[in-house]
Amino acid sequence: MMWKALLATFVMAVTIGGTTGQQANTLGHQYNSLGCWNPSGLPSIEGQDSRLNGNDWTIRANAIQKCFQAACHMCYTVFGLDANGRCRSSATAPDDYDDGGPATGCENTVGRGGDGAMEVYQVSDKHRHICTKCRDGNPRTMDCFMDIVLVQDDSSSIPHSLFGNTKQYMVDFTQCINSFDDRVGAILYNCEARKEIGLDEYTIGDLGLEADLDYLMQQGGITRTGPAIRYMRDTTALTWRNGARRVAVVLTDGYIQGYPLDDHVAEADAARDDGITLYSVGVGDPVNSAVLLDIAEIPPNVFDDTDPCALYNRILQDQCPGNGGGGNGGGNGNGGNGGGNGNGGNGGSGSNESGSGSDSGSDSGSDSGSDSGSDSGSDSGSDSGSDSGSDSGSDSGSDSGSDSGSDSGSNSGSN
């Protein structure tokens, strides 16, 4: 499983020339070098983040990665390491890093500056949205972090092409995550479950995580979802961190063989009793909606396989209330026992509002079903006749219990 990630690291190391393996795994992926500069341009941020305790920078392991994560958590997108390995950054670093003028002697083999020098890095475009998220007024706090296990059905009822699409969905899901403090693991299951990626193997944004998800291999066989949930809950192969919010996402078509031996309801309830919040993603069409609801327990926690950022935003709002959502655009509302489908989102019995971007298409359906769920997503967009990725409150009825009337304007789906 690790060979593809190792190959990618080797290729990058050859391309860069002289960098360490840890540096090669991230350079050009999470951040890029801006060259060698006098360190007077950036102040030290040692002691301002738990990763940087202010006194061990000369011997700190993975110094570049820790400086990167600390700076990013403080919403900074440019950072540097001086000759001693001290981490430097600021909110104005993109403009100030070169104030001291260029320098020579940066120790490229270790990624830090030489005498009177500082190696400067800029967060890559792909990851910059994570570092700038807290500028929207919703910083992720370090006391709220999540361990998320993706439990994917790879039984014979999932067509091979659809299995590939689901792998891409999981890769896209990791790109929606807006904190390097979260962790993701993966399990595949058919009649038996097996760990593919441990929670302690990668940080968010690591090249190897996406490579390993992309390389997951389908085995086929009968579908035993209940034992897979039990495996996720009980196995010692997955390392839950102390204090982490525990989350599991089951991706399946919902068609189970082996019942009554496969008691997915009891296993899902047992996982919840252990403090694990479950979400389900319906893979393919048709799906067994009843089983998906059994797994997730409530309609707002049931999703289709079209918008991974909507799923992540829902998880984030459940587990870390008040924190901003991730991803690069607005999410779709998911839910579903009643409500018409609009062009902008899916109507349903438990509306799930998430995302921060906006959909330009207007909803053409009408709310004929009653909304029994409550709005749980983050309302940051605005409605202007068409549904945006998140509602700003232009519905005439309040979504606090069940809406028996229809929404004003053109809102027919719930975003």
C-alpha cells in the first residue's frame, strides 16, 4: 500500500535534488521555497503554538512541517526557518520576508537557513484555503480536532467503475478538510473488514494519503456492513487520539447480505455508545435508503456521493460548533424523505445546510414535504432568488421544527 507514496517521494527528491525525504514529501505539494533571505524580515513565532515550545528548535524533528502547520494554524501563508531552526512568520510575511535582503548559505539539505540566513516557504495554492480560513472569523481551535475513519464497501454489489468514483470522492473529501489537526484513516470491507490506512499514518495534505486512497483495491464478495462497523469500533489497528472527536463515514449502497448475522443496527448503536458519530454516504443508484438511515440514525447525516465538502462541513458543525467549513465552494443540502429536487440542491426531511460558496442555478421544485429536521449547517452565503451554497435566511418560515408551509422565493431544495 505504501509503495506508490514512496515512489512519489523518491521522484520528488530526485527532482528537487538534495532534500530530505520528509521535505520531499511536502515541498511542491504543501509549500514551495521562496529562497534564502536575511532573517530580520520575519519575527519568531516560537512559543505561540503547541508545536513550537520555544526551546528545542535546534534539535526539533520535522522542523519544516511543524513550522508550516503552526504558521498555517495562525492563518499565515509564508514562513521561514533560520540557521538554528527557529520558526518565523507573521500576518504580513508575504510582503515582509524579503525586507532584510537576499542571503547566501541556506542549508538546503535540511531546509533551514545558514549563518545570517533564513529559508523561506510559501503555502501552495492547493492548501492556502486551510491557512486563510480563520480570517473569515471562524478559526479552528486546537482543542477541537477529529479522527475520521472512512469505511468503504468494496463488495461485488459495487461496480468496479463506481468503486473508482468512490475512491475519488474520498480523496476529494480529504481536500475539503480545513485543519491539519484532523486525521483520516480508511477501512475496506466485504464479508470481512480490513484496515488500509491507519489514523496515525498521515497528516492532512500529505502526498501519501491521497496516493494510498487512490490505490485502494476492490476485492468483491458479499456485503457485511455490521461486522465492518464493529471492526472499526474495536480494532486496535486504528489509533484514536485522546481528546479527538471520533467520526466514522460508511460509504455503501446499503444492500446487505448475511442478515440476521449482520446486525448493522446494533453495531451502529454500539459505535454511538462508544462516542463515535456515524455518517453514511449512498454509493450508486439505486441505494437502500433505510439501511443508510439505520447507520447514520438521523436524516441530516445521510449523504449522496456528489459533494464531499457538504459532508465534511456537516461533520465539522456537529463536532466543532462555531468553526468555519472547509472546501473550495458551497455544499449541497442532503436529506431526503419528502421535498422536491431543485436545480440548486436536494429537498428533504432534515435539511442540511453547509458550505460557503454559492450556486448560481435557481431551484425549480417546491417544498411539498415537511422539514422535520433542524438547520445544522453554517449559514454564510446569501440567497438572491437562487439558492446559494448556504442560506442567509430568506426563507419565510423558520426551520425550528417542521415547516408546513412553502418557502418564499425560489427555494425548493435545502442547501
